[in-house]
Amino acid sequence: MMEKGSQVQYFVELAIFDGKVEAFKKLAQEAINIALAKSKVLGYQFYFNSDGSKCFLLEQYPDSEALLPHIASLQSIVQRVLAVSRVTRFEVYGNLNPEAKSTLADFGAKIFEYWNGFVR
């Protein structure tokens, strides 16, 4: 059983450059394949607005230790994603260990610590 409040979730909003939606989707599929290979990633979902100019990525991990290997495995993809889009919002929700907090802050994430609540 997971410790109360140990889960970590991301919300990343990306603005996709004109004419780059298909290139972005190919990179997103590559990232999904990597995430599937990482057994600790609980959720990894991409959503697009109607004209394909924005993508919303939701990620979920059991704890902050589980996200660090995933971040390391995506370094080469992140650089290619940033060649076809830019991050317009990056929020992380959960109680992070110091290494995860530092790593995500370096990426410009706004971090929100867990207070109270539940997930069914």
C-alpha cells in the first residue's frame, strides 16, 4: 500500500510550433514506449486541443524515487521535443525527495506539496 500523499503527478502544457504536430506526436509515442517499459510509471497521458497547437501531458508516479529514472531515460527525447514545442506550464504535485525537487526545479517546474485528500 502506498504511503498517504506519496504519489507524484505532473501536468505539463506544451505549445506546439506551426507544422510540427506530427513530429511532436512521433516523439510523444517514443516517450510513451519508454514509459511503458518503466514499470513504476503509473500513468502517462497526452491530450491535444482541437487545432493541435497545444498538448497537455499528465504523468503519475507512486513516489518521487520512481520518477528520477524516468527523467534520466528521456533526456534525449526532451531535447527533440523542445525543438518542436515549448513548455508553457509545468506543475508537479506531491511530496518530493530533495533530489527530485532539485531536478524538477532545474526544469522550471512549479512544485505543489501534498496537504490532504484521497484517490479512489
